[in-house]
Amino acid sequence: MGVARGDRIGDAVTTYINPVLAGDRPDPAVLQVGDQYWLTYSSFEAAPGLPLYRSTDLVNWTYETSALHNPVGNTFAVDLAEHDGRFFIYIPFIPTPWSTLTDAAIFVIHADAMSGPWSEPIDLGIRGVIDPGHVVGEDGRRYLFTSGVRRIRLTDDGLSTVGELEYVYDGWRYPEDWVTEAYALEGPKLFWRASARRRSGAETQNGTGGWFYLVSAVGGTAGPPTGHMVIVARSRSVHGPWQNHPRNPIARTEDAAEAWWSRGHATLVPGPAGTDEDDWWMISHGYENGYRTLGRQILLEPIRWGEDDWPEAVVHDLGAPIDAPVGAAEQSAAPDLADDFAQPDLGRRWAFHAPDRGEAERVRVDDGLILRAKGSSPADTSPLAMLTGDHAYEIEVEVTVQPGVEAGLLLFFNNRLFCGMGVDGERMQSYSGGIRTHWREPAPATDRMTLRIRNDEHIVTGWYRVPGGAWTRHGVRYETSGYHANTVGDLLSLRPALFATGTGEARFREFAYRSLR
């Protein structure tokens, strides 16, 4: 069976380049609603969290809203579901120093439409597991599968559970000599698809006319480049038994020379062709070779269905141009950003890292963005951060501080790993490796300064200037290729960020982001 191809204009074929959503957007969950697709991903310690993107062609995605304004903990891999005209997001939260959780816990939020508004999180009482995957069985009942793989029944409204978790699937064991991080059976995503015989009219829908497919990940999402992988199992019943794909895994980074590392955590969806039942696509995540600092980015690849009703990934090199889904528009590049902070734009551009409840109350708009200071250093200040997928870029912002406040510009991974600079009206502070350095930058004492940071393929250079003055290069450069998950044991990315610490407020004006690619 042929792979779906993009529109032809003369002899031209529409193609795309991965990633289809750049920057740190791990564990993608995708839901098809009519002729549209909705996508979100693990937002971890960000608030607002769970940004929702919409697409009609799987290649070009537009931000619509954020579903989670007050995370209960660290937001891990979710699932999107539609049932009886309502929409659900099943969310695993992990304990953090700022949350009240003591164990991994699964919650749910719900809405009348994917665009919201979304409810506050409801505790399902499920503990000790992550990565929920929703499915409606052949019995008409609703179930959640979790890491492990375990399963629990949901009530008809999907807002509580019935019974206890039970083990239902042991996964597929890869050869012992494969270089992985850990076995880590996780990320179950389930769907039902009619069998080839039924589609040809040889079978009817009697419980055996199709298969439930269980797509999951093993191998660990960090660690060696060859670790993560996508495996598939199927069953005639949601209750099993589950039969492993005879050619597992269907996707894996086999060699560290490939363009994308640690490929995994996939969702399979029908393509936009509509009438072509063999037009299917897989959305997963992966690290870009040499740029783990950008986090796990969203990848798209075609799926072919064999005559034996097993899915196959048919593109080996995800770094090359790939024929796009039928009808796909030309892939659009992310524009540069100039933010005058006429409105905070939390969710679309900015999100707080490691927020307290009500963190957004720190922000107001008054001739720029006014940020109330918090904490004693960039490590505990819950900075405002934004995602990037560029190898090289510049960020720039004007900062004005009140007495008792230090504020500035960072490249921020987490509270243990960041670099950048801040001003407090008397001196400039410099940061590298997550600590204040001993370097004494001879910057003028002023409460107003414009700061610039350039990250040019991991080489980080800073500049500053006073109003009306010339740019001065900061005396120290940093090398940040090691600012990633395998260094610090945290599944995040290196992000441009604004911070204000101390007592009082800082004003940020005329923020600019420029890609240097």
C-alpha cells in the first residue's frame, strides 16, 4: 500500500522538515475532532500548562489556548479524549517542592469544547503510576491504561474510577545488547481500527471486525541516543490478551549518527485525506542530534498498514524532507518576536517555571511588563520562560529595577542550571552553571539597562547598554552544550527567561527574539 503524499503542483510535491513543532514539547498527545487535530504535551513545571495547538494538516500548528492554569504538580504525559460530545484531558502530576502531592497522581479536567474553558483538576484517586491512555472498550465502558502497563475502569462520565489498577500487558522485550537507558514501559496510547477484511466487506462489526491497538514506549526517554523506541501490540478485546507486533519496534534511533535521537512516545492518527483508510501518521518526540539543550521536539512521519493489519513506519531518515499529508499547506517557519508587553500573553509565549498557585498575580501591565520580585536568586524566583527550537538566536530586553530588586535575562534550564546576567541598580551580577560567578563585570551603576544574550550554537555571549549608550560586550562567554537532561537529570530544555528577585518590582520593555539561522 502506498504512502500518502502531499499535493502536487505540476511535478512538485509538498514536503515538510521535522520537527513540525520545534522546541521542548515532549510526550505529544493528539486527538482528531472532525477535520481538525488538537495537540498538547507535557508542560512539566510551567504555568499556564498544557498548551493546546490546532491543525488541519498535521504539519502546521496554531496555538489556541492553555488548559491548565493551576497545575497540581509537575505535569507529565497526558491523554486527550472525546466521549459523548465532551472533552477530557487525563493528567499525571508528579510531586514537587511546591505541590502538596506525596506520590504520582492522575487527575482529569474536562470541557464542552477543546478551546475550553477547562475545569479545575479532579483527583481520580489513582496513585503510583503515570501516562494515562483513554479508550472505550467493545463493552462500551471507558478505561484508562497507565504506565506499567496497568488498567482501571472509569465511570461513564469519566470523572472517577471503578475498582483497582490491574496489570494487563508486559510489553515487548528488546535484545539485551541494545544500548538503552532503562526498560521503562510507558506512554500507552490506544485506538481501534477496522481490519483489512472488514474494510473490504468480508467481515461485519461483531467484535472481531477490527483490532484494539496499544502503542507504547520502552527504552527510556533520556540516556543514550538509541534508547527510546515505539512498540505496538493489539487485541480483539480491550481486555486482552495482547499480541506483540512481529516486527517491533516500529520506530527507533538505531545509530547516534541519525538526525533524531531517543525517538518515542507516539500517537497514531488517521491522516487528513479522510476517505483513504490507509492514510495514517505517527506523531512522536525526539532530541535533535547535537541539540539536546532544545529538549524533545515533535516529529511527524507516515505510517503504512500491511495486509496483516500491522502498522509500519516507512521513513528511516526523519532529518530529510518528507512528503506531506494530502492537502497540507507549505510548512511555515516560526517568526521572530517583538513583544512590547501590551498584554502578558501567558501561555502562548510565556510561562512561569515552578509556580506557586496564583503565580500570574505577579504580573501586570503598565508601560511594559511589571513583574513582582520573588525569592533570593534566579534559582527560586519562578522566572518567566519561553520555548525555542533555534540553534542560534538573540534575545534582548530593557530592564528597570526598584531598590531592593535584581532583575535580568537568562538562559534557564532549571533551578540548578542557568546562565545570564542581572542588574540591581548598583552592579551587574553574572551567572553560569546555575550559580553566581566570581566575575565582576564593570557595568555602570544604573537602575535601567538593556540586556542582550546571543546563543550561537551553544556559545553564549552577552551585551548591555545604558539608555542612549553603545553596546558593551560582557567580559565572559559561556558554552552551554551540556545544559540538558542527561547532565542534570531533569527532562526540560534551555529557555530564554526573565527574572526578578528580591523585594519590589521590575519593569521589562521592548523584548525581542531573533533567530540567527
